Amino acid sequence: MVPEHMEFGLLGEHLGHKRYGLLGRTLGHSFSPAIHKQLGGYDYQLVELPPDQVGPFLQEGSFRGLNVTIPYKKTVMAYCQKLSPAAERIGSVNTIVRKADGSLYGDNTDYDGFRYLLQSAGAQVRGKKVLVLGSGGASLTVRAVLADLGAGDVVTISRRGPDNYGNLDRHRDAEYIVNATPVGMYPDTGISPVDLDQFPRCKGVFDLIYNPAKTQFLLDGQRRGMLWANGLGMLVAQARAAAERFLDVTISEERVAEITADMEKKTHNLLLIGMPGCGKTTVGQELARRLNRPLEDVDRRIAATAGRPIPEIFAQEGEEGFRIREHLALCAVSKESGRVIACGGGIVTRKENWDPMRQNSTVIYLRRDLSLLPTSGRPMSQANPVEKLYRQRAPLYEQLADLTVENRGTPAETANEIIRRLGL
């Protein structure tokens, strides 16, 4: 059965008159339509199909160009009359072009994408030992690029086989690790496929996942000072290569960096931290209005979930009970994209909150004169002198912040300053 949300019928009309799109099983959070619109100006639609409809769609569809994602990168090969050398070598297809005679040409532009990811990050893999996590189609592409760039020992880690997650100690000398699995991808964030403490010589980690912007795997690598990159640049670079094939044109490589930066600005959350009463909610409301983004207030979510106000939660469950609720609320909202998030003043005091705050957000520290901070209805501010709380928390705000903004004026003025400095 065709999914109910599809506007068109099965025979290629899923894609409308422009006939470009992405074929897959589950595509709800894909960034591809926005990327292709910037690359080529054409409509680009998401085509979700069950396995039994992939063949008829490819054979009878009127599309001009398709990208293909999991789980169909191997499936579609049987329907292509000709394959590019890259697709033949790698054994998977992620780009299909319908030729003038109606035949389907299968290509693999993921190769272009992963090569760009490594080169733009400054990774020097020649002669180095690289672990590739995962043995699926993405892994095949990664290994082909690594071979062409002269990597040394390239080891594929899978759940079964001679090199698996149970004997990683055999590869403690790995210098780069690439995650080509879905572990850590939205919505199941906060988990990593490996413990980086096992790899004392590792100098770089790369994840093909781009949602969240920093998987737990990348956060762990960043914390250790490693070179790192997510899969967004790869996604844009492979889309550029696909658009060139769709339109038979050349698109400047500079567009990849430009579109990647633009997508990061649009998809990263703006997460506000700072002392209680510093204006996180009011400035957040103004940012949300100006940028047409949803506002998530962590304290309000806690109160709504608990069915009672914050002071009552503190009175009945103590600070520890409140902090547990706060962590759960933060994890729920911070995995989303393109939001404004206002956090409570003490959220930075718990280390378990630091990674969720950073996984998908630009963290903004709102600083305000202590004499202007209200205490009414704020249990921690009432129980502790404001100066004491500030001494404890200010170093954490500064450590976690990507941007610090003085909140001296109106909420609109402060929001304008944030928008200006972030280039939004």
C-alpha cells in the first residue's frame, strides 16, 4: 500500500512534474529536499516505499533522477541497465538517472561525499590504520575511498566475523575510526558504538550520521581533542555530485561548504543558559518569533509533565528529584533540530546534561547584572545567595557556551544581537 501521506500515485508521479527525489523506507527527517533546492532549484520530494513497490516504481516511474538511501542501495542495482565504475566497484547505488532512451543509469555519489568529508576535515589517512564500524553499503563506500587515498590497514568491524565488537582490543593501534552504522542516530541519540578509551592512538573520528550534529561518538572524540566531522558535509557533497548528473552541469565545490554552513545554521538549536532570571525565556520567545522557530522551555516542560509547579516539585521531591526530571526533559528536547531552547539556571551543574546540550545546539550564555536578577518563585535563588550561585555556575556557563551575550537591553535588542553575531 502506498503511504497515506503521498500526494501522487505510484507510477513516478510521487515526484510531481520535476521528478527528482529520494527513495527509501523511512525518510521523515531528511535534509535532502532543502539541500537540492539550493543546488539546483528543482522540486525534490521524499518517496517512502515498502520493498514490494520498489521494483514497479523504478520500472514504470517517470522520474528523471533519484537518490537512494537505506535499505535500497543494493536492491535498485538489479533495475539499472548500466552502472558507473564506482557503483560496480562498491556494489551499491545511491543515484539513478533516467537516460533519454528510458534506461536507468546507476551511480554512487556517496563516494564523492565521503572523500569530501575526509579532505575538508583535514584527515591524513595515507598509511594509517583505520577502523570502519559496520559492514553495510555505507561501509563499502568508505573502504573504497580509504583505499584510493592510500590508507594502510583498513579493518571492518561488524557484529559477527573475525573482527567484531568483542575483540576490539586487537585494534588498539587504530589512528582513525569511521562510524558507518546507524548507532547514535536520531531519535536514538546518546549512545556510541565503541568506547574511545580503547584506542589510545586514535587521532580522528568521523560519523556518517548528520542528525544529531554531534553523535555521542563524536562528542567523545571532541572531548579527547580528536579531529572529527559529521556526515552533513558528506550529504551535501554527494548531493552536489548527484545534481550534476541530474542536470548535466558543473556545480562549484565551494557551494558544498556554503550550503553545509547554511544547513547548520538552520538546523542547530539555539540553547540558552545563564543565571535564574537572566532573561532566557523572554529572549527565547523573541528569538523564536523572529526566526519562526518553536520555543522549548525546559522548566515549563518539567512542570507540565509533573502536573505541578517547580516550587512544589522541589518541596516534594527535593533538588535531586527535580534534576532527574530536568535531565529527562533536556534529553527529549535537545535531540530535535531548529528549535530555541530555554534552560533552567542550574542545568549546567550536572555533567550528564553537557552532552545533550551540545549534541544539536549552539549554546548561548546570557549574562546579566546580578542586581537585576529576580528570586521570586525560584527555589534555588531563594535558598542560596545569588552571589554564591554565580560563583559556582559562572565558570560552567563560560565553559559550555559557544557564544556569550550581555543581556542589558530589551529582549528584542538582545535577540537582535544573537541573530547578528550568529549570522542568522
